[in-house]
Amino acid sequence: MDSRTNSDDTAEAMFGQLASPLVDEATAQVSALNGDVDPEVLHKLRVALRRLRTLFWAYRPLLDKEFDTQQRALCKFLATSAGSTRDWDILLELLDELDATQGSEPLKKQRDSALATSIQTITNADVKHVLSDGLRQAKHQLNTGHERVAIERFAQARVRAAQKQLKKRIRNALKAKRSDYAAYHEVRKAGKKVRYLLEFFKPMLARKKGLKLKQLKRLQKHFGALNDVVASRTLLATHSDISSKDAMRALKAEQKKRFKAARKALH
């Protein structure tokens, strides 16, 4: 840390510039929620909240640990609330893609019910207020500290920490059994964290990081596709009373296909 660092070039000063657009994006998507909401609204809301959660992780060394934990938990809760409906949309899209939509009307009703619950939960959470308040408190903590951290050094250190975590999880996934999806899910989460950090801090990082970002996007594409079908199978299994055997078989076959593609991408 260096108390002599120019205030405009510090990690503390950069936080507000990075967090404010995410809070604005989340707030805008919440305002667009209604009973006939476009699935893309929920997707954008969840992405904004996930990115904000990653940003709080990045700034954890500079924030009060309990406060940081609370903010990340809040972002996760809200993202999960938005994601419950998104999961149904993905399931229905997959069934359509696999030509297994016969008898899907009960599933669509479940999706509508999940949407109503998502809207109620998010509305009751007063997202605009709680996110804005979290942003205000974080900026206050960062701006009242006695020392300042150069943004370049801070960005590089946090990206390295996330990359180290990703490499460890990739090694674990390569050692795991083919049926151990949990290890692959951990890779997906760690990869997403690195990708978001590279996007946040791109101007402060060496140019060679650009290639790694492209590689991460390709990896995320495979792992996202795998996660979609795994989550859809799980969702369908919990509603076996309204699902069809054909749909379950189609998803199982698709999971095997996507699992192989994801494992190949790891190498």
C-alpha cells in the first residue's frame, strides 16, 4: 500500500466507477419486471448481480470482511431469486431444441408460478435501495481509509488470486470421475470470476491478458452449455409428476454429449 498514490489512480477510487453501472443495470432490470416479462430481463438482472458479487470479492482485502460477506450473500440471494425462473426458461428451450416438448404445458405453468414468486421476492427486497446502500457504505469504507492502493497493482493481484483458484479447480476436475459434475461446476464458477475480473480491470492489465479472456469465453461456453442441461435434468427430476420419460431420456443423452465437450475444453 502507498499513501502517496494519486487518488485518481487508486483501487479505492475505481470501485464506484465499476460498481455504479452494475447497480444501475440491476435496478433497470428490476423496473422492467412484470407478469409477462421477457426472459432476457431476468438473465440481465442475474448477470449484473453476479458481476457485482464478483466485484465485492475483488475488493474484499480493502473492505470490512463481515460487510463484504453480507453484500455478496445479498447479491447471491437476489441472483438466485431471478435464476429460479430463468432455469425454467432454459429447460423449456432445451426441450424445444431436442424436440421433446410433448406434454410441456404443465412445465410452462410451473414456470409462470416461479416467475410470480421471483417478482414478489425481488420486489419485496427493495433492490434499488439495498444495492445503493451497499454501494454507499462500500465507498465510505474505501474513501475514509488512511492508505491507498495503486489500481494497477491491486488489479493484477486480484486477477492472479482468481486465476490461481481456477487452475486448482481445473486440476481437481481433471482428476474427478466423469460422473462428478460438482467439480466441473466449480471450474465454471471460478472461470466466470476470472472473466469478470479481466473485464473489470482490462485497462490496467497487460495486453496478453486479452488472449486469456478469449480462451475463458470459449471455456465458459462449453461449461455453460453443460450446466444448462444438468440444471434442467435436476429441475425436471424434482417435478417427475409432470415430466415425461422422453424428456428425461433426451436430456440425459444431451448431458453426456456436453460433458464430453466440456472435458475436452479443459485440455
